[in-house]
Amino acid sequence: MLIGDVARRSGVSARMLRHYDSLGLVRPTGRTGSGYREYSAEDIRRIFHVESLRSLGLSLREVARALDDPGFRPSELVDDLVRQTQERIAVETALLTRLRRIGAAEPAEWEDVLQIVALLHALGSENPASRQSAALSSGEEAAVPVEALVEAALHEEDPSVAGALRWAVAQSGEAALELLAEGLASPVAEVRERAVRSIAEIPHERAVALLEGALRSPDSMVRGHAALTLGAQAAQAAEGEHEERGAADVVPALVEMIVEGRNDVDAADALSALARRPASADRIATALVGRLADGPDDLPARRRLTQALADIPGVTAARALAELAHDEDPAVALTAAYLLTLREARDPD
């Protein structure tokens, strides 16, 4: 079969067939009476083999090796192709993500595009100072797309940079909350913690709802951050004599933090702030006393619960301390007695 016929039937151009011939990849083995090169059936099969291997992404050199090297191992080449393809997909995906983020920022001029690109580069820098500067610069000259900010905030390990990123995310307001909600469901504990801390800094009704949902999280760290934030918000509402939204749900979480010894001082402070209202004080004292009645296995937990009663006003807390002053644990008894003395000095009536 002459080269023109082969080109028509195989879909490989005559020019490419001549290139294969010059490389020694597929050389016609026959000759016509007029001296023209003629492809045999075996030559045509080799052409199809070449095209099949090229479709996998092999170079012509790799194709020649695959077809002619007796010691060639296909599995090694396939593994290498898989790796190269994954790397190429990662690069293309990163490019697509960057383009989408630039588009979402709706730049009006090319100067805006260049500024956004520069900020995105800085956010991905290995230099913490560059990442922090990019976070703090967001919105001044060009807005960093919220997706990029949230992604950076959820994966930042440097504490100073993380704080700047949380601030930048908070400036995005409600737009960041859906992405942060996804972070709460991450299988990575560090990402979940960063997500709840970022949500806590956004003053929005939707953020409050997410934090209330986080109180039911199986992750104790997430529950703790949510409880502390909601407790502080409820305490502020109490000072302004507004409705203490979520306070009833926060108290058990804060008490549990004291039992477990996780940010127990902050949890006790939050309970003290919530206890400024008489109704709340009784509820908090009852929760602490009830947890003591359950008898935590470790004595340090009982001591922390006793100490947490220190700034809880009302009869319930006072009675509990009076009973604890005779506790079997000398440290608990001593703490309770000392706290009673302070209360009597502060409120002699």
C-alpha cells in the first residue's frame, strides 16, 4: 500500500508518515516495480501501535523504546505516565482555580488583574511575612477573592499570619461563611479548629447559627471554641439586657470544658460573665453542682468545678460551697472554705 493510501485509511498524514520513516520508527518494508516505497500489513499494524502509544502521551522516543526494546517493562512506563498526568492535572487545576478567583473579583482594568495576581502569589509564598502582608492588604488596592482567603486561613500554621487571615476573612462577612462551614466538616482536626475560630470573628447571624451547630460537634476543640464565643456574646447581651440567645445551650459545653481541663479558666470566666443575671446564675450553679454530683473520676476535675463556683452569685452556689467545705478531698474542702470566706467578705448579708 502506497503512502497516500495509508494516510487516507489510517488518518495519519503523509507528512507524519515520512517523519516516522526518517526516525526509523515505521519504515515501509516493500518497494513497487517503479521503486516507490510500499507499506506491508505488518507496517500498517506498527503504525496503529505507534498511534495508540502516542495517544497515551508517550513521546516518539518512548514509543520507539516500547516497540523495539526487548527489556522494556510496560508497567514502569504506565506508572510514570500516571505520575506525569497527575502533575499536569494539578498544574492545570491550579491555573483554573486562579482564573476563576480572578474572575470572581470582577477586575475592571488590567491593573486590577495584576494586583490580584500579585496578592494571590503572596498568599502562596513560603515567606510568612509576605502571606501576612497579603492578608492585611486585602481590600486596600484590590480585593483578594474570598475563596483564596478562606483556603489560606484554613491551612495557615503561623499564628501571626493566621490572625491576619482571620481578620481578612471577617472583612468578607457572610460571603466566607459557606466555605468556612465546609471547613467545619473537614477530616483534618486543625482545619476544623481554624474554621470555627474564623467563624467566631464574623459578626453575622449566620455565623451565630454555625457556632450553635458547632456545639454538637464530635470535636471537643470545635465545641470549646464555639462555646467560648457564644458565651461571650450571650454575656454582652445580658449586659445590654437583651435576650441571651443560645445561653442555655452554651452552659453545658462550658461546664464540660472545665471537667476536661480544656481552656477551663476561660470557660469559668465565661460562666461568671453569664451569671450576672440572677436566672442565669441559678442555672449555671445548678449545672456545676450537678456535674459535681455525677462524681468525675479525677480529683482535679472536682477541684476545677469547685473553683468555677467562685464568681457565681446566688443561694445555689453558696449552698454548694458550704457542702464542699466538708468534702473528702482536702484540696476541694480548702478551696470551698476559702471561697465562702471571700463571698462573706464581699457580701456580708
